[in-house]
Amino acid sequence: MSNPFVQIVEPLDAAQPLKKFFNLSKLEDVRYARLPFSIRVLLEAAIRNCDEFLVKKQDVENILNWKVMQHKNVEVPFKPARVILQDFTSDSLQKNQDLEFERNKERFEFLKWGSQAFKNMRIIPPGSGIIHQVNLEYLARVVMDQDGYYYPDSVVGTDSHTTMVDGLGVLGWGVGGIEAEAVMLGQPISMVLPEVVGYKLLGNPQPLVTSTDIVLTITKHLRQVGVVGKFVEFFGPGVAQLSIADRATIANMCPEYGATAAYFPVDDISIGYLVQTGRDKEKVLCTRKYLEAVGMLRDFKNSSQDPDFTQVVELDLHTVVPCCSGPKRPQDKVAVSDMKKDFETCLGAKQGFKGFQIAPDRHNSIVKFNFEGCDFELSHGSVVIAAITSCTNTSNPSVMLGAGLLAKKAVEAGLTVKPYIKTSLSPGSGVVTYYLRESGVMSYLSQLGFDVVGYGCMTCIGNSGPLPDSVVEAILQGDLVAVGVLSGNRNFEGRVHPNTRANYLASPPLVIAYAIAGTVRIDFEKEPLGINASGKKIFLKDIWPTRNEIQAVERQFVIPGMFKEVYQKIETVNESWNALDAPSDKLYTWNPKSTYIKSPPFFDGLTLALQTPKTIEDAYVLLNFGDSVTTDHISPAGNIARNSPAARYLTSRGLQAVVNCSFAMDSLSVQCCGFNSRQNQALLSLPIHSSHVICLTPREFNSYGSRRGNDAVMARGTFANIRLVNKFIDKQGPQTVHFPSGETLDVFDAAERYKQAGHPLIVLAGKEYGAGSSRDWAAKGPFLLGVKAVLAESYERIHRSNLVGMGVIPLQYLPGEDARTLGLTGRERYTITIPENLKPQMNIEIKLDTGKTFRAIMRFDTDVELTYFHNGGILNYMIRKMAS
């Protein structure tokens, strides 16, 4: 059917009649000018794609009538302009790249095959940077010029921090990989028309405040406001004081404050950024002309342009102070001036998000150790990891150059970083390395240990690598709360490193400051960072660069030529990638010997005819959780532990590389390579001799993130986080109780026993279940374990969507109810009644084997989600749709 809005199509330029656009200004509807700018993007996409089939005229009317319909829980379709798929692994430097390709060759070949087999698919090779920064600096277009039409750029991506590009005025957010696959196959995203919170920025930041301080302040503020499932749109004169890099930093942490998107409409600063980053000048002119024509170019100083919002909250930028967030969540902001006191309070507080429950008489414990022939001491609060990492900050020249200038002043003042602290610098793109080198600060960063280790998601995702053995032994010996400080966006327990129980998010300059201090138990205003060789006390204020200093260097060295030089060769510069010999067939040939890429079982038993969903009868509870169980807990991405079910599986497939650790045994078990030798013996069934111990080297195992193309590994890695807190177990760890036998088993092993006996499973959880990264394996993994439903107090948006996409039922307690009020222990068996005529968000009955019944909300929020459920998931739906 032809588009019913064809009458508003016209050329953008009379000299180019074939280049057209849908002129929304010609709608002649007064409601359009009052719409939030983010909603205008949804409206344009609906109008342009209106075919009365996937997108209907009524959908357009619902969006145009946003002021009324935002409260009606109405479903609207959205077809984004682009989809970004993030490959997990970090991109190492050339000295590590041979190893990177050796370990990940099979997966890289699979990806290269995909780029040849599918139309309109581009691959940015390893070694290029973090996808969100590459998107911001290179891929994002702001306005698309495609198939004869101009229209707003928009994107969904398989990482929650896709929102970073919102800072440039490109509407984008993270979706599950399952949902992204459907979008690539032509299916629009089905979403509830969102409320839009207007976030008004006023004033100017103080001279010593960084964009990191601003975003950590906003994160805490919006967590308190409550913006889950909503758009946040920034406005007010304070926005004009922020660079695009500052805005991108704020937009990047959108998932941490819970919103769907964090949108900065396009303004003159956005247009200037396109020029600064080397975009084609003619295209930039067309971008401005298009946005002016459709009323999407913003002047933040002109309050008459302010649209209607669901609610408005304000922040005076002048009130922001230097801060960190932690020790276990990104929303737990701590002013730098309060860090020492706050950490010491956390030490003795009850175990929780702000507590470690260390006995008072052990708060000042000290453990001595030797590293590379020198003696050192560790205590609670000692910094052992200091990483300038993550897309949140490494895309921002002001904080990166600020870190470089601080390093320069620190070195010149005679300050150093203790050698056992694991320091690293992982920029988001080659442009960062370019301007750090050209401005002359790179050598000073290197002198403090902050060498470039690669381009990609590293410490922030758990890819920091091992700590020195002597450091680990000291931490374990003293049961110390050691600290990681990183310029990342997530610091959930167990994510950064298993031996850093406290982790703080901080700006890049503060990361270096805490590395020099060697502890977070320091008051920078009263205590020196260190004492130089001349005996002079050096304070943080002595070396902290001012905003004017940083901006002067940025103006001189961050220039368009850098971006052009880096990005014009981005898709061909990696010789290892170019040399990969990928299959050329349209259908991929599975290698049964591969431990990286395996044909998944998701379509096993799929029939063309729909199967009626059945009531879940007498399900056991596999795991019983409290609040804030993250996708890192559900499906960890870090290294595979040597004594885990995944390691046992890989060993059975022939990965039995060993090393000999030669020393005499003085007891029945010894510590070898940081792990107990008896565990290794049990794992490999190899003899332990008196003179040496045989251990499996973890290099062959790689990480869960690297092996996510193998369902057998990922199923065994589900709920394998060492910091998992399961109410059935009295200690942290990836285990649960198998109730029929009463045995405590690894989660995978327990699930296998239930599956073999034909018992369905559910999971109980508290608030914010599935927070964190948009990890589709956090839904696929439980599905493969036999989990039929999750019953939680609330869900993170993307994870709930992923559960729906896999056909796992997301159930939610009724308001005011939870496991405690209902008296649920998790030891009951649950029968969940599935009615024949399902409706979005309907209440259903749950009956226990004790005779108790209660009701819960079935969180299928739209009719489309119900359709996916009836099909057994979104992928089954797409297969049936294509087959028919």
C-alpha cells in the first residue's frame, strides 16, 4: 500500500529534485511544535514507514498525540535507521594482536563470513576502538541520506551504552541481541510510547569539575527521580556550556540511571562537532538544512523552543563537585572530599551495597609482601587496579587531556605509582592516542604506568587480566578489601576483578591521583599525594590542571585532520583481519570440532504450527535472589574459572594445556598459580607428585565473552559469577541446592539434574533484576538451563525484553508484595497458570504445593510481545514468518 503521507514529501533542494524528505512542518498540526525533540524522531520514522501493515496511520496519530497518549500505555512501532552489533572482546595492540587472533580466529572468521554473506552489513575490524566511540566519531550521520530520502539518523545496538550517541543528537538505545536480530530482518521495534523527562541544565561547571563528576551527579539524581522505561531529554541554557564529548559522557551512562534514552537535540555545537571530526562539509550543510526544515535544530538558549515534557527536573552545574561512585554501584555517588570517611564507614557496615562487614579490630590490618625484590604493604582501601578505560570517558578529550596534564605535572613534581598497582590506558579510538601523543603528554602517562594496552572494553568489563601473585596472596591472607579505581561506567561486585571487592568509578585524572596515593583512604585536601625525592609534600591541588589549561590544549591538538587520518583507513588497516580466509558460501558450514562457534539448539523441534503455551506445573526454584542481580551475575563475561562446569566441558573437548609448577608439597594441598592443586587434580584427573603440581593454564579457556558463540560453554557459564548471592547458600558462589537430593551443586549441574528428571524451573528475585549490560545470554542461558519463568519485584528494561524474546515468562509481584510479605522461601514448588486468552500485563494465578495461592503480573507489555511468547520467542516468530 502507498504511504498515506506522500503529500508532505518534497525535495530539500530544488536543484536536486530526486533528494526528498517528509516535511513534518507541512503536517499543519499545532501539536508537532510542542512535542519533545526525541518524540519528533519517532514520529518521522512512523510517517516515513507508514504502510498500514507494520506501521499504521493510527500509530502516527498516537505519536502526534503524545501529550495525551504517553499515559495510556499505548504501543507504537519504531524502525531505526541503523543497527550496531558489538563484538565483545577487547581490541589489543599489535604486540598482543597475534595472540588475539590466535585465540579468537574462529569467531573472527564467522564475523567476516557474515559481512560477505549479508547485504548492507559493515564490519569494523578488531583494533579500531570501542564501538560507541567509533559510532560517535565516524559512523553516526545525524541525518541519513539513503535511497533518495533525508531523515534523522537513529540506531539501536546490542550494548546498553549505545545511548552514547544521543549526545550528538542521534536517538539511540540498547536492545537485546535477540531483538536486534529481528530489526535486521525488517521487524520494527514494538515499544510503549515513552514518557519524556525534561532535564534542565543551568549555570556553568566549576573550574575543577570534569564531565565525569557531572554524569555521576546526574546518575544519582535521576536514580532518585525514577526514569526507568522513560526518555530523558536535556534542555536549558546549561546545555550550551557542554561540548559534544561532555554530552556523550552523560548520555553514555543512561543505563546506569535507568532511562531508555538520554537525548540531546542537535544544535550548532553538534554541527560544529561534525566539522571537527572530519565529516564531509557538503553533507554537514545538508544536515543543517534538513533539521531547520523539519523543526529539529535546537537553540538551548531560546526558551520559546522548549517543548512539553512529562515532568521537569533541574540541575545547576555550578553545584557539582568532584566525586566518585561506589564501592559496588554506579549510582552511589561519593564526593571526593568524603571518600576516606565513606570507605571507612563501608568497611564496618553490614554486608550490602555500602558495606563489607569487616570486624572493627581488623579495620587497620596490614599485610606485608614482596614484589620484584622490594617490600610493600597492603591494607583495606589499597588501590591495586587503576584503569583509564571505557567508552564513557575515553571519548572525551577534556578528561583525557586532563589526565595527561596531571600526569605531566605529577612526574615533574617527582611523584610515582607503586609498581604492583595494575595500571592501564585503553582509549576508545586511535584518535585519542593521536592527540595524547601530539600534545606531548603520552610519555608522562607511560612513566606513571598508564601505557596504551589496547582499544576496547577492558577493565570496565572485567578484562583487566590477573594481578601479581604476591598481591593476590596478600589480599587473601589479610581478607583485605582491595580497591579498583576506573574511569568506567559499571562497578558491580565481581565485575571488575575477583580480588577487588571495592571498585570506584572516577574521572581519568582522579584515577591517576588515586594510583599515586595508593589508597582511597586519603583526604586530598589535608593529606599529600606523596613526598618527592627532595622531601617535599605534593598535594593534589598542586598538580590538578584547570579547565582553561585543558581547553587550550584541546583547541590546539584535537583537529579534523586527526579524525580523517584515523578513520579513512579504519576498515583496512588491520592486516591480520585482511588476511583472514573466511568461507564464501551463503550458508555457514559448522565445524563440529570448534569450541568457539557451534550451531545453537534454539530451533530444535520447531514446527510451523504454533504450540499452545502450557501451564507450568510444580516447578522448582533454581535460585533465590535479593535485589540488583545484574546480567554479570547471570551471565558473566570474564575469564572462565578453572574449576567451573565450563572448564570441565572444555577440558573434555581436548583443551588440556598444562604447566608444571615445581616445588615440594608440604601438605595434602598446595596453592599453585593462585588455585588449589587438589581442585586442578580433580578437574584433570592427573596425578599429583611430590615434586611438582600439574595445572591447567587459563589462557586456553579464554573468556565467556569470547566463547559466546558456543551454547554449551555459555549454558555452563550461566549464574557462574563467583560473587553470586543465592539465599539457599550461606556464602557467595555459583552454587545452589538441588532439593530432591538435598545436595549443594554448581548451578549448571543442578539444572541438568532437574532437566533429566523432567522438572521445570523458575528463579525468584528482588528489585532491578537484570540490571547492567544488555547481555542476551543472560536470557538465553537460563532458557537452556530449563528456566521457564522469573518472578521478580522489578526488571531492567532490556533484560525483561530479552526474557520475552526467549519465551521465558517475566512475572512481577503485585504492588506492595514480595517474597517476604508472601512468606515465600523458595523451597516450595510453583504451578503457574497460563490462561488461554492472554492480554498485556494481565494478572495470573500462582499456586504452591503448600496450598497457598497468590497472583502476579505477567510482564508481556504489548500485544507484539504476547505474539512472541505464543511463538516460543522472537526468533521462532521470525522463522515462522519467513517460512510462511
